[in-house]
Amino acid sequence: MNKVEIHKEICNTLHDTYKAKNADYGDSFSKVRQEYPKAILIRLMDKLERLKRLYEIDYEPQVDESINDTLLDLANYAILELIEREAE
């Protein structure tokens, strides 16, 4: 598989994850953003801190969330912010 195909596969995974989580959470990102317009910064910081911990050599995570899961979450949060900005 070449990098363009891998990119498409990752984007499909992002979309499937977004659909599933949106069904569970509703439009919570938009609602939080209305109250706290810079909430994206906190969400991204949380995920970046998680990513740093996962990269630590001796860190044993207590929750089953991989580096790849965290990177996908970061990407989806960035996309959610882009969607909100487009809607403004």
C-alpha cells in the first residue's frame, strides 16, 4: 500500500471514529466550544500530554489507549475545530 492509500485508510478510520463517538456523545464538542471558544487548546494539550506519557520508555498505561489511538484523537479534534470554524 502506498502513502496515498494509507492516508485514505487513516481518514476513513477518523471518519468512522467520529461517527461512532458523535452517536455516543452527541455534538458535545460544539456545545463546549460555544461556552469556551478556546476549549480546543485544552483538548489538544490533554492528548499531547497523553502522547508524551505513552512515549516514555517505562510507562505502563492503565487504560487501553495506544499511541496510534491518541494520534487519531488529535487529528479528529483538529478536524472538529476546522468544522466549527467553517460554520462561523
